[in-house]
Amino acid sequence: MERALIIGESGAVGGAVASALRARGVEVVGLSRSRDGLDVTDEVAVARVLGAVQGPFDLVLVATGALEIGGAGPEKALREISAEAMLAQFALNAVGPALLLGHAARLLPRDGRSVFAVLTARVGSIGDNRLGGWYSYRAAKAAANQIVHTAAVELARTHRQAAVVALHPGTVQSDLTARYLRRHPAVAPAEAAGNILSVLDGLGPADTGGFFDWRGDRVEW
């Protein structure tokens, strides 16, 4: 891996992955909303920022997203569903990755191995949902998984050696997740980055369209 584009570098996971790659000697281009004005919910901003980026990249990692938006946390019951909060979740966690795929796919090489990975979440798995709740976040992440899978089908026609995947990074310790951890085990961003890179290193064209966790195991849809 020689060049990597990390979208969401200012976040805990994105920043840790970028640091780990640079330590390997990889040339890393990092983008974020705070530094570069990359608001992934704004198509004009996505087109402007990504339009100025020159590829190709062996790895494009989308590490954007949020569990809580505008002070609205995950719902525990149907009565807590808000249209405004649900639309905000879809804008950031589903539409955002779709726009990024649409504008950044051109940055993958047509020949040679490459990976386009989008961090989603295991709670977006319909088959693995046994606890309920978290309606908006679950639905938005499920939509993101479908977007990634569909993009993989399309890109396989033109980028035969690319792996386009959804990736569950595990629960990562950060300011954004602190109030929701409770009894759930969590890892530091640096450890999460190591896990993610181990999975990415092992991906090939046969894995495109897949949904994987931080161990490299497939997650059911």
C-alpha cells in the first residue's frame, strides 16, 4: 500500500488509522469537515473537496458518521422516533457515504489491487438484530451497507481488482461513544486502527461487496 485517502481524519478512528499508515511509510491524504470543509451531507462540498484530490489511491477509507446528532441519541422505543432525528441520521450515515462513493470512486486505480472501505456498524445488520431499539441509527447503517454492496457490484465491472466493503470497527473509546459504552467492551483508537488495517490488508477482489467486522469475520446482512 503506497497511498491512502482517509475521509474523516479528524475523528478518533480516522485519525488513528492515518497515523498508523504514516508510521508504515504510506503517503496519506486526510480530509475532514473541520479542516477541509468536507461536509459529507452537502453534495456541493463533497464535489468541491474531492474534485481537488488527485489519485490514484490504493486505499480509500470513509471514517465519517455519528451515533448522536444534534443532541438526539439512539431511541429506546418506537414512541421516541423523531422524523427530524431520523433524517439527520440518514443524511450523515447513509447519504454521506453514498456521495463519497460517487465522487471518490474515480480515485481508485483501474488496474492493481485497491480497497474502498466504509466504516458502518454491526447494529446495521438486520439478521443480527436481537436487541431492538436504536431505530434511526440501525436503519441508516443498514442503508449504508446496501449502498456499499450496490457500489461494489457496479465497480466490479470497471475495477476488477478492487474490494469495496463495509467494515464494523468494533466499539471504540472516544468522546462520542463514552456515554453509551456502559458494560460493552471497547478498545482505544490505536488498537482499533491496528485491527482495521489487519482486515484491510487481507482483502482482495473476491471480498468485494462484503460486510466484515474488526476480526475479519463476515457479518450477516
